[in-house]
Amino acid sequence: MGEYAIEVSHLTKTYKLYENNKRRIIEGLFPKAKPQYKEFHALNDVSFRIRKGEIAGIIGKNGSGKSTLLKIITGILNPSGGSVQVEGRINALLELGAGFNPEYTGIENIYLNGTLNKITREEMSGRIADIADFADIGDFIYQPVKNYSSGMFVRLAFATAVYSNPDILIVDEALAVGDAAFQAKCMARMNQIMKSGATVLFVTHDMNTVKQLCQRCIYLENGVKIMEGPAAELADIYLKKIRAFMNEEHLKADQDQRQTVRDRNTAVQEQDSAVQEESSERSVEAECGLKIKGIDKHDPAGCYEDLILKYGNKRFLKQAERFKEGTGDVVFLNVKLLNEDQEELASFAYDQKMILRVTFLICCDETFGIAYHIRDDKNVELIGSSTLRETGELIMGRKGEVYEVDLVTRLPVIEGNYNVTVLASKPMIKNRTALFLAYIENAAVFSVEENTEDKLWDKVYLKNEVAIKNIRKPDV
């Protein structure tokens, strides 16, 4: 294999799905009869290679085949077709504690885990102290694990796994164990393993973790590899698909309410066709080379196109066209980044006040909020807020209204390049899900200059209060 730690070639995993047990019995009694099952392809012709020392992510929705793939790589499952080649000792954080004997003590299970991973007893003896310290379960480590709480069990299981010093570590959502302090300790240990040069295959639904830890990603959907590439790029593509799926679900739930709105707009749809002709002579498509989503749906007479041309910025509209998502019920017309003197800037000083000015058109009567996120050059979200959070109220918009909203923040961030995402959303389940009426990534970009007076080492700095006390003075 040479430079590759894992090679997956045309991997397939097929399950037989029987409608009921009767079908199973018929097939057993009459093997030459017509197949009594339907085939389900958990994985279908999946191929990729992971270099030694690489940190790679596997992403995809539930049911996409991620866990099946990891179980085949680790040898828990056999493939129906294709092959997997692994070079080096592999350890997997799939089902924490798998293989632990509940009758054995914690210490005995540590040695058992070492044996299963082909680690000698002498080697494991040298790691006992580190494992016990990391798990932090005290004298319970000498007690049978059947007496452990669930929290104690996963702490010991995680500690045992990460101190096996594998050449290849496979992680399936295992960093979400324990309390916040233990999770932070898990992440720190994971960083140590990665810096040691181990190969890591990472499965998670947290795209910020993917962006922070992974160099490359494999994107699975319905058992098929649909994409492979840089982690940050694929994480954003995945999030975009999730938002689109969520919007479809919310639109169905919102169907009755929107039907009322459509009935109310029937009169507008029956306006004289002459208005359409007059408006089309000076259309957004003609002047800006684009077609605004939602306009045809809500404005068959073309009345909004004049508003877009009057209040919109052609350059912004054209640039935003490729990044926009949402239902189209709100149309962003312009986004400006201003200083306190109302000057538009592309570069700001450290901790300078920035005014994010968002101009938008409302295409149908709707109640919603405007929000923004500031991301760094690795697309990790650092700063953000919304009109709802700051005012406690939603905007009650009427069809045809144009709004201008200023969101003012400071920029206590390290020097570098940043981009802004703006969105209009209607809460569906408070603090959980929302219907995106408009969503634009890279709506604006800017840079922050270096703080030469006081060098920053962290991404974001917030003012601290300091108290210094001398609690012992030297003897005179």
C-alpha cells in the first residue's frame, strides 16, 4: 500500500429484506424458488484511499452508510463485494465498551482490550496509570464494570481506546460522551493523537468539528459516495443540502397557512397583462443578467422588478445569485459593511465597530427575523446575532415593503479574512428549527488588520476582569 493507510475499493454491502418470516421459511425450503426478499444496498460501489497521517471525515445524513462503512473497515462486518486493505494497527471508537466483560473489573477489562488489539500485557501495564488518570473514576477501576454508572463506563472505555496508541484511529460520534469537562479532555487527547502522526477517520454530524479537525472528506448519500474533496468545502455543501431538506419539511408543515396567503394574492395574479409587458421592458433579468427566485411566484405582474432595480445593488445581486437559498419570500437587495462614519469599508481595525446594513424586499406577508454569521477563512462561525435576539421581536412584513436593517457589532478577532452570511428566517420550533425565506453565504467579505499594540493568539478576544492578590509575603 505504501503511502496509504486505508484503501477501499468498490465496496458493497447488501442486506436481504424479507417482508415477513414466512418468506424466509419459503426460501429456506425451496432455495431454487423465486427470491423472497428485496435487496437493500447499505453501500454501493464505494472507493477511496486515506493517506498515512491524514485526518479524513466521513459525512452524510443518518442512513447514508457511514457506520456500515466503518464496521467493514474495522472487520466487524464482512462486505458483500469489493475489498478493504488496512496497513497498521487499527482502533475504533464505534460502540464504546464493546468487548468489555461486565463481570471483570476495570483493570481486567483494560488488559482484555489490549489483548483484543494485539497489545502485550507488559505494554498495557505501562499505560494503566494514564488510562486510570484520564478516566478519573477513582477506586471503581478495581470494581466489576457491571457496577458502574453509564458515565463511568464510557469514560473508562474511551480512555482505554485512546491510550492504545493506534496507527489508525476510527471515531464515530464518540467525542460526545460524558460531561463538558470530559468532552474537552477527549478533544485534547484526540489532538495529541493527530499530532503524533496517526491516521484518523472521523464520522460526525458537527460540521464545525469537521472543519477544525479534518483535511479531507468523503460524502456518502444512500450508500453511494457522491463527492470527495477538501473538508471545509464539503461541509458547506452538506449543510446547504440539510438546509434545503429542512426547508422542504417546514414548507409542508406550513402549507395551510401559505394557502391563505396565496388566496389573498389571487387578485394580484389577475391584473392586466399590459402591466407585465411594461415591467418586462426594464426587468431585473435584462439589466442584471439574473432571475430573482420568488418573484414569479409572488409577483406575476412584475411590479417588484422596479423595486429591485431602484433599491438593489446590481453587483451584489449578481454576486449573490450563486450562493442564495431559501423560499424566495424575502429578497436581499444589498449588504454593506460600514464604519461609524457611514463609510463603506473592506478592511477594519481590530475591535473596530462594524455596521452590517442589510436591504431587502418582502414578497409576501410574513413574520420573520434577519440574522448574520461571520466566518473565518476556514468557514468556522465566530460571531453572529439576529434582530430577534437583540430586540426580542420579529419583523411583521407586508408584501411589497422594502426594509433596511442595521446590525452593529465589534470585531474582537485576530487578523485575517472573514466572510458574512445573511439570512431571513421564520421560527418553526423555538430555538430549534426555522424556515429559511432567504439565505446567502459570502454576502460580503472583509479583512481585519493585525493588532500591533497587543498581539492576539486566539481567534476571538473578549475583555476580562482581573484580580491579583498576594496571598503570602516572604519572611523578613
